[in-house]
Amino acid sequence: MTEDCASFFSRKRLEDRLVDTPIDESQVRHVAQLARLKLSDDEIRQHTVDLVAILGYVEQLSELNTDGIAETTHPLPLCNVLRDDEPQPSLTPDQALANAPQKRDTFFGVPKVLNQEGG
């Protein structure tokens, strides 16, 4: 990394850029809440700085001249190797639940993730 590039993306420089960015700590807190993540104030700050860096990289990429360059979705050709779909014997409910830490009748027991009010 050149000295100019290193200084541009230094932590101090990124923190200074937080003032001009569309991403702020309240948005990081909101996304963390949606993802049900408990982040400390230091983690919120670090993720905000990281997102500013990512947006900075995207901004740099948007400045590139891409005239005459074919669009790609992946740098390498992708090919799925699939087998023929042939019916196989299924597990019985007892076999499927044999190693489950929690069971409820013939179902897997999982923790509740939604409130009673529906959200």
C-alpha cells in the first residue's frame, strides 16, 4: 500500500470522514437491532468506521471508466454440478429427532424469536 493510500484509509482519517458520510452510528444500531446483535458502543463505532471505508472503496470504483468492459457477475465461469433427483427413503421422525437438543412431539424445539404481538 502506498503512503498516500495508507494515510487516506487510516483509522483517524476514516473517523474524520464520518461527518460527511450517509452512514452514522444510529443506522448501525438499527441494523444491529434488526439482526438481533448486541453490540457495545465501541463495536458500533468500529462497524460505522468499517462501513465508511467500504463505501469509500465503492466510491473509488464508481469513478473508474468502464466503457467497453463487459458486465460480469463473477470473475470465473460458474457451473452447478447436480445429480439426478431420484427419490430416496426418508428418515422416520424418531431418526430425524434422535440428536435434537429439544423436541416437541414430532417437531424440533426452538427458542421463540417473535413477541406475542407479532413483531
